[in-house]
Amino acid sequence: MSKIEGDVPRVLKLRLPIESDEELNELERALVKARATELAEVRRQNLRLNAGYGDETSRGVMDEVGRLAQLRHDLIVRLIDELKSAAGRAEGDRLA
């Protein structure tokens, strides 16, 4: 879904009970792993595009796959930042 100029961005409010520091740490680890997976996909697609793989049609698909992976990566980064903020941690700090 593309953003149309003038659209008001949506704000997702999420309530997630966390029972322990261990749960919080594991949630962060899961998100970091997801971020790494998406970054690997972005890099893989960029490498394929830069190396000239495929015909024009398949290159268009690769470009779209890479764009969506980048979007997912960026959203996960924002989610991790919000999680750290909600936990009262600075950007570079690990959760408890």
C-alpha cells in the first residue's frame, strides 16, 4: 500500500503484557533476528540486481522484493526502537 500525499499516518498502539525481564530480552532477540533476516534479503536482492541477473521482467520482480524487504526491515527497526523506549532504555542499550 503506498502513501498518498496528504494522508495522515496511522499510529499503532500495542499493549503486550511482559511477565519478566527474560520475556523482554527474548522479544528483543526475536526482533533483532527478524531485522537481520530482512537486511540479508535486501542485500541479496541488491546483489542480484547489481550483478545483472534475469531479464527485465524478473529484475522488476527482484526490485519489488528488495523494496518490500527494505520496508519490513525499516519497520522492525522502528519497532525495536519503540520497544527500547517503552522499556526506558537508550538507543544503544540492551534491554535488562
